[in-house]
Amino acid sequence: MSETERLRRWRLVLGGGPADGTGAGLSEHDLRLDRAMGALYDSDRSGGLGSSSPSVPRWLGDIRNYFPSSVVQVMQRDAFERLDLKRMLTEPEMLEAVQPDVNLVATLISMRSLLGGRTKETARLVVRKVVDELMKRLEEPLRQAVNGAIDRASINRRPRHAEIDWNRTIRANLRHYQAEYRTIIPETRLGHGRRSRGSLKDVILCIDQSGSMANSVVYSSIFGAVMASLPAVSTRLVVFDTEVVDLTNDMDDPVEVLFSVQLGGGTDINRAMGYCASRITRPEDTVLVLISDLYEGGVEAGLLAQAQRLVASGVQVVALLALSDEGAPSYDRALAARLVALGVPAFACTPDLFPDLMAAAIRKQDLGAWAASVGAAAVPPAER
């Protein structure tokens, strides 16, 4: 890197002024870039790019031109926090200029009561765009992982003739090849059980809709929609704060689910778990995923007692402290440790790991060991 380029970069980092010490000049392009950053990071004003200002959409367009998408998302998030730009999302022209991402979807959901008319329709289009992009990325991995786990979990070692899986049976019996007869003796027969009696597994996604769990709500609604389309899995989607809402009937449309949640408010995990427990009819074939940071506002003793009963009955319960791309989440460490002691593994999970998590749960693997093997942010051993 040349000395001139090095000074240019330091000038952009330091923001100019008599004390920056670089003495570097900027091109017209760099000056526009500098002004875009300065409008955000050099301003002590509150709402300095206020929603009525015509510079807001121009500023949003400028940062998309000057920076990659990942940086644009960071700057938008900083603008919402530093300059009170949430107000701008109530105007469709400005909303159309924003780079869509999961954080923006979470913001729109939390603000939906302020949106009306054309703005609400624009918000739905933005949310739909993000959801469609996430579905393209996440649908097939989850579908393959769950179906694969179901297939392996349902192997029948005493199949009828019509149920034999000949490829697996041949591979399992290659050591019994009889050269003189040029054939294999099928000592072990492998096949699949019948599926005519309905789903093989029941999955309940129980989602905390407090404000801190906003990104997790977005991803959970998408995964719920995918699993709802799988005939071998019966999926229920439940969201809660101090109230419990069953959104199972809306799962085929993640956007509808997202516009039905109420981000913010209190948290009553005990009540939500009680509702989910009342809907379980096949404990041994049920996976209950509690997605929450575990800051309980309800009766903690009741929650622990319910978790203990569910585990004892055969339900596979897992507590996801977060389902998002963010780093290690903030959560109630003491409550997480108590759940772990009862046999409820607790860890954070990224969306890319969620398909493997569901496959491991369906196969009844040790989920604590699975989390450790993939580097998920689990509750530290010292807290167990």
C-alpha cells in the first residue's frame, strides 16, 4: 500500500479537522463518502437526519453506493439508534430506500402499529423480500436434514417383503456373499415402517417474543413454515410474552406469522410451557424447542417443575438461548444452569446449524454433546 493511500485511509478514519495530522486531501468521491459517514458518526444531534428531511433517502442511497451490504446494514442500525431514524420507516419513500435485512424486519415488526396504508404495504413487501431470500438459503438444508433423520430413525429391522430397502439390505450383507452361488445371503433385512398412521415426530417451537428475541422470531417463523410442509413431521408454532398465542394455522405464510407477533412486553415462560405441555399426546415422539433468553417474569419454580415432568415423560426438550447470526447472547445463566441439570440442554444456535440440530433431536442424540461438537455457544460446564 502506498504512503498516499495509507494517509487517505487515515484521513477517512479520523474524519478530518485540524488535529487529524494527515494533511491528506480527498477526491470528490471521497468527500461524498466522508460526508455520508460524518452525517452519522460526527453528529451530536438527536434525529439529525429527521424523517421529514429530504436528505434521508439520499443518505441511504449514498451509503449503498459507497459501502458493501454488510457495512450498510451496520450503518443503518447505528442510524436507528443514534439519530432516532425509526421515524423515517413510517414514510414509504424512505422505507423503499433501506437495505432489507433481518434487523430491519425485526424493526418493522416492532413498529407495525405505527404503519398504515401505503407504508404498511411497503413494509410487507420489504419483509417478504427478506423472508424469500432466507427461505432460499435455509429451506433445502432443513428439509434434507429432517427427512434424513426421519428415514434413519424409522428403519425397520423386521420388514415385510414389500417394505424391504434392497439397497441398504445389500450393503449390510455384503460380507455374506457366497461366491459359489454368486449371491448374497440376506442375514439382516432393512426396511422402513409404514407411515400411513400420520406423522412420525411432533415438533413444537415455543418462541419468546420479547424485544431481545426479535431476530430469533424471524428465523423461527421461517423454519416453522418449512417443517409444516413435511408430511413426516407435525409442527406447532407458539409465541408468547405474558400471553400465549398459537400461530400453527398461519405457519404456511411466515410473513403473516411475523405480522401477528407482538414484540416487546413481559415474559411468562411457565405459562407458555404449560400450554405446550397440554398439546403433547405422544411424549416419546415429541421435540419441544423453547427459544428464549430465559429471563422469566412468571413462576420460575413452576417452569422448572414442568420441564422436569416433560423430560421424565420422554419429551426431548431443548432451550435455544438465541436463534440468530449474532454472537453469544445475553441470557439468565442461573435458570439455564438449572434447566441443564434437569436434562434440558441450553445453548445458542445459528440459523445454519438449526437443520442439524433438528436432525440430532429427531434421532434422540445427546444434544449437549452435539452442541459441543459443533461449537454452539452452550451453557459453560462450570454453570452446570
